[in-house]
Amino acid sequence: MGGRARNKQDAPLPLELENKIEGKVTKKLHDRLKHEAARARKQQRMAKQPARNTRPPAKNFKQAPTAGKRKVASEPVKVSKKKSKVVESSSDDEDESENENAMDVDGAPAGGWDNAPIESDSDNGIGSMSEFSSDDSADEDEDQEVAGSDEEDEESGSDDEQATQMPLSLLESDSDGSDESGSEAGGMESYDEFDTDEEGEGAVTFRDMEKRSRRLDAAQAEAEELGEMELAAAGAVVEGEREAFSLPTPEQVEAEQQDPLDLLQVQLRIQEIIRVLNNFAMLREPERSRAEYMEQLQRDMCYYYGYNEYLMDKLLQLFPINEAVEFFEANETARPVTVRTNTLKARRRDLAQALINRGVNLDPIGKWTKVGLTVFDSPVPIGATPEYMAGHYMIQAASSFLPVVALAPMENERVLDMSAAPGGKTTYCAALMKNTGLVVANDANRERQRALVANIHRLGVSNALVCNYDGREFPQVMGGFDRVLLDAPCSGTGVISKDASVKTNKGPDDFSMLTTLQKELILSAIDSANADSSAGVIVYSTCSVTVDENEAVVEYALSRRPNIRLVDTGLGFGRPGFTSYRGRSFHKSMSLTRRFYPHAHNMDGFFVAKFKKLSTKMQIEDNQFVVPTGSGATLKQRKKKKKRGN
């Protein structure tokens, strides 16, 4: 190794140059460079001390190579500041022989470190150097070696300062962590060559890498917070910087009816009106009233979202302006698909694993239910899997869980579901009762009973009795139930995302008819419950968000049946019901009811109220008690029909 070998092969590249060409820095190279730097520091200390016992080498003697030293063939070197020994020659032949084995005291080869051989690591970690095999009798071979060494010396230069430049640069690179010194001397590439610290803290090491990572995360968080502040400041409207908004004139409104605006323009005007209403005192037009802004907003939102004016006005009265927009936007997107585990046949954990194995992406609905799963994505129809056909689950909206959770049926009880189709709540009650007791599943629509019966059979329910009566005929048909569930027919304003026709086909007559029906049904449900039982619970629910179908109906029931009272629903979330609405006051216990909205709870709009029946008899006057037997609406209608027939 080192100079040109006898077989005339090129000398191998030094390890630092080889790895520099390959673009990598190995641990072995790093340890090697540290070893060289330590040796260079020792050589500097030796160079400063005066030379002791120096003597010129024998002229006709070839110095044997010493372990740990490098043997380099080069031109005679001059005495420098860092030399403690000088090798002199007396003749040309002796010069060639001496230069072949001449050794610098401090370990720096005369030909430079770039052409120096690489020491091999031994087993004990101490660097050793292989010896050249010399033959005194082969003068021609020696001449060829010297000639090859001379050529290498001419390429690398014989200057002594250039020869000692390499170890000094390695020393600076290893001790100071300077990338520049290592690169100028042709040494190693630093670990942080491309990862410099802007604050000048030095090279990145494995020890402070985590610390710097946390510092970078903190800086990024600070930058994001600053960006949000700048965005908020940019969005803040300062009076005078933004053009004032003006309502359209009556002539412009008439023109828009003939030639409607683009939806984007209508959306921008809705945003401007909302901005003015939020800061009405500062941004309003002096000659315009708040009612005019609300009228224009209602007109634009009817056109933008597709509602009729009556329903838009009724829904706008429920929420503040900003929340109303969120409600209408939530109605434009479908709610997540949810399924209920049928605990009569499966457990939720096993069902979830089976569906996941089929590629279904799902999660539990929430902490409030132990049987619900939300399906985000499914490669197969969720209503056609073997698990569905076997009755392990039922596709059911999360809002439909709520009335059954509030009802909380127990084993061996008698439960009435007055409006049971298509069977989601009925089968849920049967599962909670573990197929004990009795569940009377009634529905007035015979066509819908087909789905009810099919689901009861598919889910393995064996304690259900299906009947087809008008709910207002109870309790004359059957009474004395421990618990009664009334999911009353309603306008469907909470499920607009499923049925967009509600936007246009619901008017004043529909709401009047529905509220009358709901009031009659809730009286029949209350009278069908048995106050003498341990339960005596009635749950009233609708998939509507209007006050007319919810709080107003509950208030009517409280006024007509003083033997009941509202109790807590047991639902840990949801908004409390209205105790006052547009100048109308309700019972103070109305806050025990619960409201659910699509934009707030990511489920269909829903209302749940829970009653407790205190007694079967009802006092109407002093010392006069009656036992109510339902609304009797159907009996009155039958009598009227008979009279007309006669």
C-alpha cells in the first residue's frame, strides 16, 4: 500500500477521498479521522520541543519500517518548523533508497496525505501498517518504484507545509466542528454539512437532535399562531376601508325576480347582510330598518337553499343568524351512515371485526351508546352483507337510538311502540329486554308494516306483537303498559338532508294538521301507561326541530294531564328545550327535554321528552276524579260517519 506497487497498479484512494467521492461518511471513517487528529496534536507538541539524540541515518542502511508509521517514497524534504529530524542523502542511488523508506518524525508523509496509504484496523483497534517487501539485489525493481514515487510526488507537491496541511485540517474539523476547514483540506464531509444552524450553535449531533426538533416545533407553532393573527387582522373590517353595503331597491328586487342573480352573487350578498346584522348600529344604512335586512336575507336564503318562505321564516326564528346558516348548510350534506348491533345475535366487537375484515371503515358512534357503529366507507353494500342478512345489525340513524335510550325498557315489562314501522326502535327495545316480556309494535300504515315484520323476523325478535291500529284508539284497544314510546309523525324538518322535498311541500296547513295529530297521540300514549307499575314512563319524540311540534305539544300534554310530570331523559348531551320562545313561556321543567341539531351533533334533528305518570286517576274538580281513556278522536269520527251514512 502507499506508493505504486510492484505490479504497477494504481495506488488505492485514501479512505476519506473514497468516501467523499461516494458521498457518505461512515463511522469507521469518523473514528479514523479522530485518530489522525489526535496523532497530529501529539506531533505538534513534539515539534515544539527541541530534538533529542538526533543523528543522521546511516548512508548505506535502509531504515526498517516502524509499526504505526507510514513509509513513503519522495524527494528529500527540507527542514520545517514542525520537523524534529531531517533525512539527508549523499548520492543519487542512496537518495532513491533513502527516500523510499524515509519517515517523517511527526508522521506526516512527504507526498501528502492524499497519496498516503491507509492503515488497516486490527482486532484490538490499534492501527498497523503493512511492510514493503524490499530486495536489495533487485536494483531495477527499486528504480521502478522510486520512479513511480517521484511521479506521485510531482503531482502532489513536495512542499513540507502542504504535506502537513492534511492532519491539521482534520484536527480543526474534528475539534471545532468546522465544515470549511474539512472541505478545504479535502477531508471528510461533516454530519451537518447540509443542516447548518442559523443561530450558530454548531454541528447537529444525535444528543441535541431532540432538543432542536422541539425548538423547530415551537417555532412552527409560533409562526402558525402569527399567521392566524394576521389572517384575523386582515379579515377585520375597519370602517372606511371596505365599501359600505347597500340593500337593493324595490325596482332591483323586481328585476331580480325576472332575471335572477347568479348563486355566487346571492351568497356574497347573504354574507354582507349577515355582517351588517352582526354590527347593525355601525354598518346599517340610516334609512333602512332591521326588518328590511331580515326580509332581504330571508328572500336570498330561500332562493339560495331552495326553501319556501313559510318554512324559511319558521326556521330562521329558531337560531341566531350565524347559526341558522350553519343549520342550512348542514342540511345540504348527508349524515353519516350508522348501524345498530343486534345484541340478540352478536356483540359489537365481533360485528366490527367481521365488517373490518370485509373492508368496511367504521368507528363507534360515541360513548353514549354501546351498540352503535358509524360506517365511513364500505367496498360492499352495507345492507347486503352476510352479517346484515343474518340479523347481526340493522341500519338505523343515530338519532333513532335516542328515544329508546331515554325509555330504557327492562326485562319482563310490557312496552308499547305506538308508531313502530320500520322496526328499528321496536327491535332495539326487544334486544334490551332480551326477548322477555312483551313489545306491542303498532303502526297505522299497513304498507309500512311489511318492513316492520321483516325486520322483526330477521333480527330474531320473539317477544313482539304486531298490530295495525290508529294510535289514538289506545288505550281502548289495549292499555296498562309499563312504558310507552311515541315517535310521532312530524314535518321532518330535522331530516331535510334525507328528504329535500320538505323544503317546499310543508306549509301552514301541514303544520296545523300535524300538531293536532301529535296532541291527540300524546294524550293516548299517556293514558295507555300504567301509573301503578314500577315504571309508568312515556317518551315523546319527533324528527322535527320546530317549536310547534315539540315544546308546544309537551306543554299541551302537561296542561291536559296534570297527573304527569317531565323527568330527565338520561341523555348526557343535547341542548335543553325552550322555556320561552318569541314571547311565549313554557313550563319551567321544559329544560329537561333535549334537542339535537345536525350542525351541532352531526345527526338528524331530533326532540326527546320523557314523562312520569304519577297516578291513573285525574282530578278535574273538587272531589271529582276521572280515568282518562285516550283522546277519543277516532270514536268521534266514526260516530260522525255513521250519522252521515244514515
